[in-house]
Amino acid sequence: MPTTTNPGARVREPVGTGPYRIDEWSQGRFLRLKRYPGYWGKAPEYAAAKYVWRAEGSVRAAMVTNGEARGPRPLS
């Protein structure tokens, strides 16, 4: 983060040089990343990744049981 950023503030403008960029973000629900074509290093294997948050353990367990939550796999 830039040195001018208030360390106590909630930062909503990510800064970085990684292989992915934020595509869609619904705070507290999910974060979808897309491969960044201008990345300087080796392109990541997956074109996109989606992280989903669920507060309740029983809901997370049901997602795994129903096939909604899995390990790494290509997204459509």
C-alpha cells in the first residue's frame, strides 16, 4: 500500500502487481478474480478464481457435500 494510506482505514482500492485482478467483489459474500494479461511473470493456470464466504460452519459443510465448494478447478 502507498505510505500515504491510513493504516486504520478500510482500503477498497487494491494496489498490487500480481497475476490476477479483481473482477467482481461483493463484500462479505464473494470475490471473483480474473487473470491479468499484463502480468510480468508466468501466466497462472486458471483464468479466474472465485472465493465465497459463508459464516456458518453447517452452511460451508453443506456446500462441500453438495459440490458447490471444491478445490481448484477451471471456472467457466
